[in-house]
Amino acid sequence: MISIPLFLTEQSPCSYLDKKNAQSAFVHPSFTLNTAIYSQLIEQGFRRSGNEVYTPHCPSCSACIPTRIAVDQFLATKNQQRCIKKNNNTSVIIKPAIFEQVHYDMYMRYQKYKHSNGSMVNSSEDDYINFLASNWCNTLFVEFSIENQLAAVAIVDLLDNALSAVYTFFDPDFSRYGLGNYAVLWQIQHALDLHLKFVYMGFWIPDCRKMSYKTQYQPIQGFIEQQWQTIEQ
């Protein structure tokens, strides 16, 4: 691993845990990133948001645990198998990470449906694409369609030996299909098809309901005390 300059943010209220402060270490913007370097950084617990790459660096808290699935070891639960069956006729198209109005419109409907009190409910077109896409990363926008209607979009980074699940949003009219779950299951299968080793799932936060679901995918690994360890459900 080459030497990479980092800078620390100021502490601010945590977005996930009440009465906690958060602080992050970011790769300095003067450093030139690319997919190969990010492939190494994500193995060390870093994460991308737009063009920025960061890792939590909270002095008194270690609740945010980076996670990944070793795809050749994954075993779908009965619920996950039912989700796959429900989406037998869901079609998939992989597109480049560029702005499309139909994606943005569905993203905004999703934010109002799922996160009506969140800050992203007021996202502009620039906010949206700057959050999900990147100038330097090999990012895919994966469309899921049901009965010829766009139902969901998963944003996925294609790395050297893994996929990284960045974000998924869906049309509320298709909520019964479990498309957030299905998008993860599709990424696991797609990684297998590409002979990749992992799907990186972002941070698992046990005490935060919206971030605790990741242990449903077993076996899953967490980056704990600077090494990858299996997390039991």
C-alpha cells in the first residue's frame, strides 16, 4: 500500500446514533484516486461517497463496522430464496454512471417514501449525481424493471476483486417485490459470474435499525480491530 494523505473532519452529531459525535478520516483531495487504489482502500475499511473516500475515526466509538460478503460462501435464507423467486421475471440492464432524469425522479420519490425527515429529501439534481457517481471510479447504474417498468436502480462500484454496493433506491409502487434485498442478491450472483471474491456492503451498525440489516446475509465479514472477521447473525 502506498502512502496516502488523510485529513480529519471536525466532530459533529452522529447521523446514526443519538447522543454520539462522529468524526471521519478522508483521503486528502490533493491525492489522485483511481479504481485500483480504492480497491486497496476498501479492504482497509474505507468507503466512497461521490468522489470522496473516508473511514470513520470517532475517538470514543467504534460502532461503524465495514462489511463484506465472500460470495462463494454465501447461503441464501428461505426468505431470500423467496425474494429471488418473486423477481424471476425482473429484468436487469447495466448502464454507465451518468445522470438520467427518470432515475433522479424515482430517487426523489424513494426519499420521500423512506426518509421523509432526512436531508436527502431535498436533493437537487447535482446533489444526487455527485453523491452516487464519481469522476475516478468504475461505477455502474443497474436498472431493475418489472413488466417493462423501471422499478429500482442499484449503484455498484466494480473493483479489482469485488463489487461494492453503494446505494439502491426503488419506486414505492414496487415495494412488495423486496427490491432492496433483491439488488444485494443480484450483486452476489453477478460477482460470482465475474469471478470476483466479495461484495462490500458498507457499514454495519448494530444499534441503528436502518444499518443493522446486513447480518441477514450470511456468512458476512466485518473489519474489526484491523482484520476481517466473521460476524454472527
